[in-house]
Amino acid sequence: MKVLLVGAHGVIGSAVARELGTRHTIVSAGRGRGDVKVDITDSASIRRMFEQVGRVDAVVSAAGNLHFAPLEDMTEEHFGIGLRDKLMGQVNLAMIARAWLNDGGSITVTGGILAEQPIRCGSSASMVNSALEGFVRGAAIELPRGLRINLVSPNVVQESLPQLAPFFRGFEAVPAARVALGYSRSVEGHQTGQIYRVF
């Protein structure tokens, strides 16, 4: 398969590239690095990426930014970071991808454990991740041509603990290689509308 991997050089994206790259052709995409450049907050940038890449069998997103801060310090602008980037960035990627996916192709987006296990300073992440799960379930019943869409919801990743440990005390971190198996299940399986939790 030809797999377009957005966020290919992040912690999770790199692990997904290693997992899927042994069996499929990976086209990497990212803001600063990759075979093609893309800013998922800009629909025109997403369209330019697909025009460069052409038709694909799978689109995987391991991208999306959020703002972490105490609730009392969160502003509309802070919430807007996650809404524009991780939420609508991935939604727009999925919507535009429909026209470039071969019949029976798949879309995989990334959520996270905070959809169901909130933490201090994580209200935006909980909101965005929950909304992404709702979008995937809703979109799955309407996609044409046998297209599929799923979401991978990982726990905090071991390789990210140097930066994130203070937010995730008591959480059992998972290795990125294990998280990558959820993306393999989505891309190489046959289910749709699924939330693959890697806890």
C-alpha cells in the first residue's frame, strides 16, 4: 500500500513509520520535515500536499498541537490552538483525503487517553480528544466507496516522559512501538468507526 503519514517525524509518527514501512510505501509529511510539507491548520496546504502525493491507499495522522494550562488560565485563544490544530486539522485532513483515497482506503487519526482520563491542565486535550472520537464514529457510517476511518487513542508514550511526566503522575506509559500497532490494526485491518485504545 501507499501510505501518507502526516507527523511522520514525531515520537509516535516515527514508530508508525518503522512499523508500517517494512510492508508498505510510506510518504512522510510534516510542517518542517518530510517528503512533502503540510500545515494541517490550513486546508489549502492540505490540498497542495495531496496534489503533490497523488492517490493513496491510506492516510495516517500522528499530528496535532494542544495547549496545556490550568483551567483558570485558559483563554479562548488557548482553547483555539487545539480546536484549530489537533481537532479541525485532522478533521479537514480526513475530509480532503476522501477524494484522494483509492476504493477501500483508510483514514487513521490520533486522539488520546485524556478523552476518558482527565488530568490537571488538560481540559483542552480532553475536549479535543473526545470530539475526535465522536467525529470518527459519525463519519464512519457515511464514508463512500468502502472507505474506512478509525482513531488510535494512546496512553502517554514512554519516549515523551522527559517532557510530560509532571502531567501524567501515576499513568503507566506505553512504548511508541506498542502504540504503532494500533495504527497497523487500523490501516491493515477491515474495521471502521473504531477507537483503538493503547493503554
